[in-house]
Amino acid sequence: MAGIISVGIGLLKKASIIYFKIVLVEAWLFWISILPIEGKEAMVLSIAKEQLHKALTGMKSYKFLKA
């Protein structure tokens, strides 16, 4: 019984770390979006932001589907 509880606590810790990383990346994306960047850099950052957003959305939906 204690083994099951410790495994559950370990999984909960891993899930909270992953969720914290997702929130951290989303905060980074927000700060990138408000920076005054122009030219090629702006286009590259815009594409990167879209791709990261898609990946994060996929990770969140996968996490909820798997749970």
C-alpha cells in the first residue's frame, strides 16, 4: 500500500513539474509578443511563437486525454 502511495506522489510531482514548465514557456511567449521587434526577427519569432503555442496546446490536451 505504501508503495502505491509513493508512486502516486512521484507521478504527481512529475506532472506538476511539467505543468510548471508549460506555464513558464507561456509566460515567455507573452513577453516575446510584447517586445518591439521588427523585420526578419519579428517574422521568425512570430512563427516560433505559433509553433510553440501549437505544441503546448497539444501537450495540454494530451495530458488531459491520458489522465
